[in-house]
Amino acid sequence: MVEDIVGGVVRFFGRFIAQLFIEIILELLIKGPGYLIAKIIFKSEPDVDSFVVITFGILFWLLLGVGGYALYVSFGAGGNA
């Protein structure tokens, strides 16, 4: 009986934290840069939930990661001597 109550509470908070984490990642980190890029390219107000905004957001982070890796390889390859 106590296990059922504790399990239900833990499950509720686990789902709440997971939903909050997903919302933060999707809304701020992907849709934010995607919206700004789409607004610059199309010169109009794009729909925040559109495929274009999400695609630009993902492409932004991919290009940022590839660019960071390229900089690391080019400048970090030298020795310490």
C-alpha cells in the first residue's frame, strides 16, 4: 500500500521533470535560434511551431557543433612544446 503511493508520487514527479526538460530543450534551444534564422531569411513572422523553424534550429546546432569540432581539430592538434 505504501509502495503504491510512493511509486505514484515518484512516477508523477519523474514525468513532470521529463516534460519540463523536453519543453526547455525544444522551445528554447531549438525553436529559439530557428525562429530567429527563419525571421532573417524570410523577412516575415514565421510560425513558431512550423517545420521550417524546427529544421533551422536543428541545422543551427549541427553547424555550431561541426564548426566547433573543426576549430578544435585545427587549433588543438599542435603539441604543448
